[in-house]
Amino acid sequence: MVPFLFGLSYLIYVTVRYFYWYNIKPIEPQYKRVLEKYFVYYNNLTPALKGVFERRVSLFVRAKDFYGQHGLEVTDEMRVLIAATGVQITFGFKFFQLPRFTKIFIFPEEYYSRITKKKHKGEVHPMGRVIKLSWNNFLKGFENPSDGINLGLHEMTHAMSLENSFASNGVSNFINPSAYRVWHKLAVTEMNIIRTTNNSIFRKYAATNIEEFLAVSVEVFFEQTVQFYEYNPMLYKATCNLLGQDTLPRKMKR
Ligand SMILES: [Zn+2]
């Protein structure tokens, strides 16, 4: 009886998974138009991977509540670009939607924080389950896709890293521990170079702590891929192994 029940539950699990992924309705046409118009990462994917990316974006948008702050009206463009940034960061992993974070607050511009008494461009609050973003700075990240600065990628990397450490969210520990160990050693060395010289490709803020280094280096990983690889191939490869993806053009790889 027990093996039968076990077999039955497995069959139900496989069926549900199948329908979840393959019988799901295609991405909303207006969402797809936003991706095609603005999202370089998506436009560089193969047709098959574009399909996977679209499904993930569509599910991500439906899984989150988006709140415009200070009178800002939330548009489809905002929902899709924010969701796509979350999907980009996690594209090398089995699908998940950063489940810890259910609310996304969008501010028109930098906003005042009562905690730090400073203006913020964005932040993540795991206890409040919130990701906060200022829309003007989020857009700046897209206006110049090769300056190594992208607020959306930065905050989503913090969210992804936090998800990895929450045992209760059902998706934790997706980062390979040995890949993390290799990356961490190289990251600490690079943080010392940032602190003591002006020679690093990464901005000074990256040396604040290991989480800020991760967030800043992921911005550079996606926006200045070739420069990152040429500057520090070992750290570049360690970042690929950490994220489970590599966007370096094939002809560059040695
Ligand atoms: Zn940060």
C-alpha cells in the first residue's frame, strides 16, 4: 500500500509539473513586446531559451504585488522589466521566483529612509518581504547597458543571495557550496585590491562587504562581460559557476 501511495503521489507531482510548465498559457503579447523592445539579455537568447525566459517572466509578474509609491502609477512596462531582471539573475538556476519577496515598491526617484536618515535608490527587506526600487535609477541602468551600473541587477542580486540562505523558503542552497567557496576566496582578494589601489575594474563601493561585492560584480558581469573576463578570468569563471550562467561571446572563451 505504501509503495502504491508513494508511486501515486509521484505521478501526481510529475503531472502537475508538466502542466505547470508546458500547458501554461503563453506570455501576454504586451509583456513580450516590452522584452523585445528593451531587454538586451532576452534579445540575445536562442529562440528556445527565449520561450523559457518568457514563461518565467510571466509567472514572476503574477507572483508579485507591485505598489507604486508617492503617486506613481505602475505600468506593464515596469512590471515586466523588474520581473525580467529577477529572471535574468536566476536564469542559471532551476526556476524559482525569489519567493521570500512578495511585494515590490516602486518609487519615482530616490526616497528618504527613516532608518538610515538618508536618500536610498533601492533596497531589499527580507523580513518585510519587500524589494524597493527607484524607477528613475532603475531606468538609468537600462539607458546605458555597458557602464557596469544597474540598480535592478544590484538589488535582485541581494534578493537572490538572501533567498539562498533562507532554509524555510523551499528553494535555498541553490548556489553550489564549492563554487561559492572558490568565488569567496577570489572575491576577498579583489576587495583588498579595491581598498588599497585604484586598479580594480569594480567601483569602490564593492569593497563595503562581501554582499555588496557580489551585487556590484554581478552588475559588471552582465554589463561589461568582456572587460571583466579580460581583467580577472579566474574571478569571472568563478562568478559563472556561482550564477550557473556565462554570457561571454563564444569566440572569446579559451
Ligand atoms: Zn547593495
